[in-house]
Amino acid sequence: MREIAISLARDFSRHPGPRTNSQGRNSGERFRRLLVEKLKNADVITVDLDGTSGIGSSFLDEAFGGLVRREGFLADEVLRRVRVKSELDESYLVTIHDSIVRAKSLATA
Amino acid sequence: MPGDTIINVPGPAGAYPYIIQLLAKPQEWTEPGVYAPAIPGIVVALLGLWIAHKLSVRRDRRKEILELCEGVKGAVGEAEKACTLAWLAPAGPDRLSAIHESKSKLQMLGIMATDLHRRTTRGFVFRVFNLFADIVMSVNVIGEVARFRDMATSDPFEDPDRPSDDSHISDIAAMAAEIHARVNQQFNSLYR
């Protein structure tokens, strides 16, 4: 099983931006595209959220919930293949989990 | 004297009593018997010192956790203020700056809440008790902080084209108050 680790701060931006590209730089939409590229080459991705200046909920929702809503991944597959970690702020993990579950509910509705 | 041994030795004029006195052996300072009477007092004193130490440690820990809780409540207030300003700011560089500040304050709040949860998590014995009864295991407001972040930075928070918006202010304030109350309630459950 091929696993890779990426750091949001180091491999994307220390200043994550808004939800979509049209709203500003370093958007959740752009990060989601990065995740999709990485998922093509790995079975499991571990995303480290530490080291940024702060992440908005819409960024996280677009980046992770968007994998279900927009990229067609199954929610269970995202939860299995995309592991998120944050040593400093565990509330991000709650937000991301809720985003994926919400996206699953919308997909099945 | 009691303890003396008298030996009557017969002699030409009758029996001659010889008294053999066994003197008490002088006690050496290395003998435990010298100190035995003091042992109960020493045990009581050590027990008292240990109890005082434990109570002092508990008091210091309560004070430390109280300071952490007050820190989290302070961070909630700062995040609430920053998010309110960001929602009310007119479009432009001031809003971008306010949004950046909001996310930074929310992250600081999340970090402090995470630290508080980790430092107040109870040990194995309480985890066993928790299987049978619902008890407070730590001061944990991580879920509430996540909901606070969702509420405070939900769309269209970062939309540069949105107008100044005060519709979220009361919800943000209510969520901040809920976090305050939860921190107090859980702290009192752990350290009353």
C-alpha cells in the first residue's frame, strides 16, 4: 500500500485562502485538485494541517467535502484514503470529518 | 533485687550466700529497640506530610487548569471580536486583513482548546468508571470550537464581493457564550 504525506503549509501554502479560485488565492478548490492528483499516485495520503496561519471552514469544506461532492469519491473512500492530522489543533479534524459526512448526506439525498 | 541469683556455697561455718547480679546490658545507639517508641510518631508525621503534599499538588494543579480555562475563554473572546469585525468590515484590504486575523485567532483558540483537553484528560481508572457511568473525562470543547469556526467563517465570509453583514453576529456571540459555559461546567465537574 503506497502512502504519502503532504503538509498543507509546506506543500501548498502557509496562508490557506477562501473556498474557490474566483474568491482568492490558495483556495480550497486548488488544494482539492492537488489532493486528487496525489490520490492518483497513492493509496493513502496523510495531510498535516500544522504550520499555517489559520484555516477557514469553507477552505476545509471545499478541499475535503468537495472530494465527495465534486470529484465523485465515496465518503467512506475519502475517510479511508485521506488521513488528516493536526498535532496542534484537533478542531480541524472535527470540521473535516463533519464536512465529509455532510457531503455524504447530500450525495445520498 | 529482683532478678538476682543467690547461690549458697557451703562453708566451714555454714552456707555463704553469693549474690550474682545480672546488670542490664547498656543499650547501643545502633539497636532498633532504642528508637521503637518513636516509630508511631514518625509514621504519623510522615503520613501527615504526604497528605499535605498531595493536597498541595492538587491545589496547584487546579490553579494551573483554571488558568488554562481562563486562557481559552480569553481566546474565545478575541476570536469572537475578530470574526465580528471581519463580517462588518467593508470590502477591501481592511476586510482581507480582518479575515486573516479571524482565522489566526480561531486557530489559536483551537490550539488552546486542544492543549486544555490533553492536559485535563483523566487516567485509566476513570476510563474504566466511564464505561459504567457518564462522567466528565476532561475539559473538552474541541467540538464546540469546530462549530464556532464553522459558524464564524461559513460562506460568504471570505467572498470579497459580499457586503458588510451583521446577520451572523448574534450567532457568533451565542456560540462564544456556549463555549464559556461549557468550560466552566466541565472544570467544576472535574475540580469541585
